[in-house]
Amino acid sequence: MEHPENSEEYKGLVVNKGIEQPSSVNPYLKRKPKKRQLSVAEFVEGIMKGDVTILSQAVTLVESVKPEHQAVSQEIIEKCLPFSGNSIRIGISGVPGAGKSTSIDVFGLHVLEKGGKLAVLAIDPSSERSKGSILGDKTRMEQLSVHPKSFIRPSPSAGSLGGVARKTRETIILCEAAGFDKIFVETVGVGQSETAVHSMVDFFLLIQLSGTGDELQGIKRGIMEMADGIVINKADGDNLERAKLAATQFRNALHLFPAPESGWIPKVLTYSGFYNLGVKEIWDMIDEYIDFVKGNGYFEYRRNAQSKYWMYESINEQLRDSFYHNPKIEAMILEKEQQVLKGNLTSFVAARSLLDTYFEDLK
């Protein structure tokens, strides 16, 4: 566009056009072509070869809530299922600050010295407000995270029951198909996650602390009954005597509980994850437990019970999703919520009305 100042009216005044402005996009920038989505056969082949990049992509599909990703992931899981079930699954829980991540780093290196491969599925609590997770467990597993025979996957709990990632069980299947013969499942350790983890592992290890006040606070019936082994961390230096005292208190408490279904009497040991003391004894205990339950048939019985439990859990999840994504329910639910808040309806009547509408729509 010409400047108006250059017209005949303004003789003697000249305004130059100026410099042409360059494009805001770098002309030398080469756009990367969009990555092609692997086929189910390519996913399965990569997983079977132990390719951790393809395994990570498959786990991402499993965790995705997109229906198209779910369909692909379920097909991958079905094809990997015949090659799973050949690992030892260990659940590791404990209060925040008990040293779970540091202990897993030490435990993992000890296990890998004997050979085989290790997968660590670390569950990170998701914020109820922002729905986000830090996913920073790898930073506390410095040695294990760079080990060629380990695979560490932090996953958000995504609001699922007890803080255990919704798809952890499916991830275990994929890891086993990829040749990982030891699986660690680290839980949030806030008290409710233990039931869900207990239902997907062979050995449940509870990490406790001493010298933090009343040790009896750690003796909670529910979690103690689930533990196949209890270990007191940070048993070193000035804390050694307190750790031994705490171990004695836990042993006495275990005598008050009924005998476990497996017939195994849980042991209480002390160790120091930081100084790598007493770690061999913990793994001797786990090996002894696995031999014991395989010998009396409880190992297979527990695996079968877990499969049945997860079938019902999957039914519950599918029903919940189907209910909340039903168009009629989506249209009604806010209105019913407002009526409950105003006191025009009770919570139970509102729920009954929504369920009746849902079941009527299914007919």
C-alpha cells in the first residue's frame, strides 16, 4: 500500500516503502512427518522382543481413556496374555517417607545381580484438584533407572480406588510378555491402595519406620493382615536399637492376628536401604515364601482368585463408564444434583431416579 504522503498534495515530502518484513516461520524449518501408529502385530512383535520403547507406547495406550486407544490396547493384551504369568510380582507399600523408592533402587540392583529383568511400576498419586501427577520416582531410583535390564514406569493413579493406577494389572501382563521376570508394584502408601495391590501381586512387602513416635500407630489390622513380610527401614546408626524394638513390637502384634490363608507366618526384619544393610536377608525371605506357597498350592490359588477379582472389577468399571456416558443420564444428572442441593430430593431418591432412567434406556 502506497503512503498517502507521496501524493501530489504533499510536494517535497517522500516516505520510503521500508523493508519487507520476513515471515514469522523459519523457512529452513523442516516439519517432522507425523509418527505412524504401529499396528497391533507390530506392537506385539516389539513387546515380545523386549523393545522398551514399544512397550512404553503400549502402556500409554493401555492408560489412555480414548475409546480407539482402548480397543487397540485390549487387542494387544489378548495377544500377549499367553506369554504372561511367568514372573514373580511383588507389591511394596509403606507410609510416605518410609524410603520406598530408595529401597526399590537397592532391592532392584540386588535382584538383577542374580540375572533376569526387572520392571518397576511406580504409582504416583494424582491431585484431586489439578488431576496432575509429579511422576518423579525415577529421580530417586538413580542406579536402577540407568540399568539396561530394568524398566521403570511411573503412572498416575488417576483417581482410581486407593490410588492404584487403573490399568496396572494390564501393564503387568505386557511387562511379563516382554520378558521381565520380576515385577515391583510400588503403591502410594496412603492406607487404601493396599487392597488393590494385594490383589495383583504374589508377595506383599510392607515398609515401616521406627523412631517416629508411637510405633503402635503403624500396627493397623487391615494392612498388617495383608502383609506377607514387614521390614523396618533406616536401621542404622543411632536408630538401630529403636528399629530392633519396633521389630519386636510388630512381631508381638502379628501373633494376635489369625493365621494367614497361605499358612505362611509373616516375618519382621530390619534393614537400611541407604547403607544397603540387610537387603540379602529380605530377598532370602521372599524366595523362601515363594517356594513355600508354590509347594502347598497357594501360589496358583492366589493367582486364580486375583483373576476372578479383576474380572468383577472390570465389570464394575465398564458399568460405571456406561452409566456416566449415557446421553440421557448426562442430560439429567445436573438437574438432579441441583434438586438434591436445594433439598427438594434426597440423594437416594435422585440416584434411584437416574438408575431407573438408565435401565429403561437399555431396554
